[in-house]
Amino acid sequence: MTAATAQTKESILAEQLTKPFIKTDRQAALFQKAAELADHFSKRAHGIDETAQFPFENFQELKDAGYLSLTVPKEYGGEEIKLYDYLLIQERIAQGDASTALCIGWHLGVIYDLRLKRKWKEEQFEQLCNAVIQEKKLINRCATEAATGSPTRGGKPATTAVKKGGKWIINGRKSFASMAPGLDYSLITAAIPETNEIGIFWLDHQLEGVAVEPNWDMLGMRGTRSDDLVLTEVEVDSERLVEKENGDFYQIPNAWLLHSAACFIGVAIAARNYAVKFASEYKPNSLPGPICEVPEVQRKIGEMELELLKARHMLYSIADRWDNEPQKRNQLGSELGATKHIVSNSANKVVDWAMRIVGAQSLQQKNPLQRYYRDVRAGLHNPPMDDVVIYNLAKNALAAYPQ
């Protein structure tokens, strides 16, 4: 078999699941761009995981391809892609390298959220969009702290912002600051003791007192470099207080958070593709043909396909509704949470089935399945958490019953 033939077969396998979900020429073009990037990233994924280094080379390619501005509104020079398109390409990028996909997903999601809600002063949002398009700046929200856990649980940040002489002085530490070594900006949540409010500050990482503590030592998603962000007497201009939390960030549906689900189902697809290829080519001398002819192997492949069908139809169905029924968005919170729950759990099941098909070889350090297994587990710990989703579904059901 020639290398060209092998590549063609692998490309066909990679695209087989996604083609039914591509509806427009624009989506096809976006998907093709993502596929080309993902193919490059896949060649570096093992090294990124092994060394736990931030994928700077991948991000330079994303910048060169104009990927950073995909969710920027058209009025400011961006592509203004819809949620459906956003999830479609994130899924494909993740098939190349999950850490890169999750990180760029946070960046795109922050801008998508700001574009949708328009909570900033317009000139501030325009300034951010210009920085992304013209200077290729990267941004993320940094809200998690060791003392409070996930911000979805409602904990008050220990990070503080005190007004002095027309400036804000910020002190604190943020954990799980994804792509910390590569960030240009972050949106920092901080308690304002004077008013007992929680402010969100647009922070430039070039400011004195902003430091990254390289302490990311996780089993999976190692290339995200979600290190601690340490803030020591950071002076911020008064206008960089861009939002004040009023409890609606996680109450108003945040459909963009599904980018993490798209990322992890992309990892599952990569595992599925590897397992199908392996089963089609592996021929032990105890069998007349490849193991894909064994009924039990076929059953396992069928289980993978079933999980992927269930998860991806739900993911793209809710994204389509979000895009095309904007008047109903406020009613979709529970369904968005349920979608993340189902997709993330299905992704874990698919990778498990893939490893069962490949067997002990899947545990070799050089085998990508062991990386997929470690990476996909992280999806269970991204918001919203499973227990929150289930509780909200129960609460809705009980509230609907006439009293």
C-alpha cells in the first residue's frame, strides 16, 4: 500500500462522520481549513503531551490562518460564525490535538459570548476585536481559584480589586488558567471590598505584577498549560473594569461552553478512527483475516458508532436550534447542560470501546489511544458538572407539576 493510498483511506475515515452535518458551502470551507490545521497538529500531539509544553507552533498556524477572529463580529472585520459552525470546526481541530482545540475554543468562546451579550461599552469591545484581528491577541476568562473551586458553584473570589488614585490594584491567584503561557489578555474576576461587588477586569499580561506560575502537572490535556496566574499589586486603569457580575453569567444560557463538548467528541472520533483502522488491518495468525471480521469486534465498533450518533445528533441539534430560534434561547439552559453531559460521557465511552478493540497495545506510550483516554477524561470536569445538570433537570420536572 502506498503512502498516498493510506492517507486517502485515513482522510475518508476522518470525514465520514462529519459530512452529514455539513449543510453549507461556508461550513465546508471552514471544515476544510480546520482539517488542514488538525492534520499538522496531529504530528506534534505526542510531543506536546510528552513534554507538557504549550503548543506555540500550533497557535502560530492558527493565527496565520485567521482562526482567532472567526467569532469576531463582521462589523469589526471578523467572520461572525454561528455556534453550529464553531462546534463543527472545534471537533475537527480536536482530532489533531485536544489541548490546542480546547485552548482556542476558550478564546473563540469569550469573544462569541461578548458579541452575543454586548455587556461591554461598545468602544471597549471594538478595541478588543481590533487587537484580535490586527495583533492576533489571545484572551481567556480566568475565574477559578483553589479556595472557591469552579466558579459555577457560586464561590466568591479571593482575588481583590481596590481603587486607589484612579487605578485598580489587583491581588490574587487564579488556577486552571488555560493557555496561560500564551495569553495576551485575561478577564479576571475579583471581589471589590468597598462595594461588596464582583468585578470583571480586562487584564493585559504585559502589566507589571502579572506572572505565570508553571505548576500544571495533570494526567491529561497537558498541552493546555492551565497554570496558575499570580497577580501581585497589579495596577489597572479604571476603564478596565468591563463588567460587574450580577449572578447571570451561569444562569443565562451559555451555549458557547459546548465548545468543550465538541472538543472531547473530536477526541472520541480520533479514537474511533484509530480503532476502525486497526481492526481493518490487524491480522493475527490465529485468524484467516483481519479482526474486523470477528463478531465481537464488530459489536464493539457498533457500540462506538451508537454513542457517536447519539452524542453528535444532540450536539448539532441544539446548536441549530440556538442559531435559528434566538427567541427561545433563554429556555434552552437545561438542554444545553444535558447536551454537554451526554456528549462528554459518550466521548469517554467511545474511547474505552476503542481501547478494548485494540487491546493491550492501546496502553503503549507511543500509542495515541492512551493519550485520548487521558485527555477525554477532562471533559467530565468542565462546566457544567454532571450533578448540576441532573439536579436542574429534576428541578424543572418537579416545578412543572401543578401544586
